[in-house]
Amino acid sequence: MERKTLVTTEQGKEVEIEYPEVLKVVEFTPLLDRIEEEQPELLSCLINLYEKIGVDNFADYINNLISIKKHEEEMLIITRFSWQKSIIEREFLKSIQESFAVTKVRIISQN
């Protein structure tokens, strides 16, 4: 049996999606909440970034990221959109490096 769900695109269009019952649909959770639960060792770095770039920039460009991963002095950031990747690279790369104490940051876009 197929399940159906109604989602709203970023453009405000409602789309019905069919998916098999074996898949579980989970509502998107802000990055800060996921980091607090799944990677608490990065929470202080994320809060430091929040303080550096401000509440609006954090909400618009960081808190809706797909994922961040850190290993030693390297970091991987996965964005939802290519425009988001470009803005982060242009505006926030230095703040990210300082906040997370990394020298290399790779940012990729999901689309």
C-alpha cells in the first residue's frame, strides 16, 4: 500500500507525494536542535557562530543546513540550495573557520 503526503515547496506550491510504507517521513528539524541531540560536542561552536553572524543570518543560512561534520581541522557542510552555498562561502566562511577551529571547509549543495 502506498502512502500519500502533501508537502509545500519553497515557492508555496502544494505537491502530493506517494511513497512506500517502508519509508518514514520526518519533518525537517533546525540544525541547532539536531546538533544538540546528535553532536553535542559541536554545540558550543555553533553557538559561537550564532553570536558572530547574528540571529537573522543564522536563521536564514545556517539553521536550515542539511548537515555539518567536523573532523580535526576539516569541516563538511551540506546545504539545501546552491544559492545558500554561495552566500555561506562569500559571507560566513571566515566566521565558520574561527567558530569551529578549522582550516579547511568544504561546502556542497544537495541540488
